[in-house]
Amino acid sequence: MLLRDLLLGRLVLRLLLLGVRLLGLLLWSVLTWVVLRGGLGLGRLRCVLLSGPVVR
């Protein structure tokens, strides 16, 4: 009984770690894609965020 609970706990922990790793990878890829699409224009992005719909 105790051994099964221990194995189940290790399995849940492993799944949690895998989920966190996948989420981090997804966030990193999205961030990289945004930066590449913006042509490394973080300043321009900040300007767009600050000005908002005024320019458009």
C-alpha cells in the first residue's frame, strides 16, 4: 500500500515537472517568435503599447 502511494507520488511529481517544462518551452518559443516578428523592435512595441489606439 505504502509502496504504491510512493510510486503514485513520484509519477505525479514527474508529470508536474514535465508540464512545467513544456509550459516554459511554449512560453519561450512564443516570446522568441514575437521578438523575431517584431524585428527585435522592443522599443517600437513599447511605443505601440503606450500610444495604444491613438495612432491607429
